[in-house]
Amino acid sequence: MKLNYKKLGEGEPLVILHGLFGMLDNWFSLGKKFAEDFTVYLIDLRNHGQSLHSDEWNYKVMSDDLLEFFDEHNIEKANIIGHSMGGKTAMCFASEHSERVKKLVVVDIAPRFYPLYHDTILDALLSIDLENLKSRNEADELLSKYISDLGTKQFLLKNLTRKENDNTKFEWKFNLPIIAKNIHEVGVETTGGSTAPTLFIRGENSDYISSEDEAEIKKLYPNSEIVSINSGHWVHAEKPEEFYNAVMKLLKN
């Protein structure tokens, strides 16, 4: 199986897709909450977490991975939540396989092109010599030269783990060389849209969904609503209760 996952709860399928440099564990707390009403599938996307590491990495192959996952698990149709890169993957999937999507939640990302936002993070990650890294504290200090935000550093460091075959060495759970090489793929425009009932959740303190994006969102997703929550880009982590309530309003309607 290409995609690592955790399955929680019972009921209608709900698939949750993390963002860039993330992994399924980032969604575990909210996943347990959603699992009170749904069968929740928390997924590590390609080149992230414990899923397949591959030289090929773009939205088309991530959408294909998701289709294969649906077929392997006999999921005829599911609700999907996707954050940032996961949101674009979900939009791509909904465009290509509309018959497999019941309702769609896209978290703090629009279907437009984005310039590269991640240069500083990549520079920080690539500055760490994993072969000679002695401790997580040392990694934290090295990241601090590039990144001042504590939350961002903690988010990235969750991906730092000791090698299974040599616990004196560290490795990243994500496929850093391929992500760095193909980082332009994260910003590409997603076209096609979907008629599925869709909720776009915008972080009010984030600039990922602007007022200029609303017309294009409504054009590509005619059955959509845009809701703002007073948070930054990681809406689900910063305001989990408000996020949960907004999503459940769509899913239970």
C-alpha cells in the first residue's frame, strides 16, 4: 500500500489530508472528535510521514494515490477535508473524480497559483547535516537561525526521528530532497472545480485566501461557502473547536 493511514470510528467515510511538511498525526485529536460520527481515515500523503517516498511528486500523482486508496478500502464516496497542500490535492481529486466526493472542506488555500512561500523553511531544513546531528536540541538551535516562530519549529521537528537501523542517526519523515527539488509543484493552480457541497475555511490572519479569490472559488465551486475563523494558516490547530463546528455544520446538513 502506498499510503500510510490510521482508521478511527464508524459511519460515513471522512478522509483527512494534511499540508506540506505535515503528517496524519497532526490531525489525530480532531480525527478522534470527528470519529464520533464518521469512519475517519487520517492519511500520510506521498513523500510525507510513513507513506511512499518517490521521485514523482505533484498533485496529479497525489490524486491518483487517493483514488487507489479509495479503491483498496472499498470507499465508494467520501467526505474529504484537506489543509493547504492537502486542500489542493482534495480539489484535484474532486475535479477528476467528482462521483467519489460527497462533501469537500478546503482549509486555507485557494485554487489559484501561489508563488513560493517556503524558501526560508527549506533553507532551514537543508542547513541541518543529519549525518552529524547529535540531538533534537541541536536541530532546534539550527532551525532558530532561520525560523523565529516557535509553532513552526515545533511543527517541523515532529518530523525528525531516529533511524530504525541506527538510532544514533536522525532522518526526516518527509522526503526532503524531492520536496526541495519539486517545491514549485505545491504552488500550481488547480483547475476544474466541483459541484459537490464545499466549504472553504479561511484563516483571518492568513493571506492564503484573499477577497480577490472569492469570485474564482464561486466560479469553480458553485455550491461553496467561505467561512473565516480568527486564526493563522493552521486553522484546525489554532481554533480546533470553531473549526470542528464549522465543518460539522456542512457535513451534518
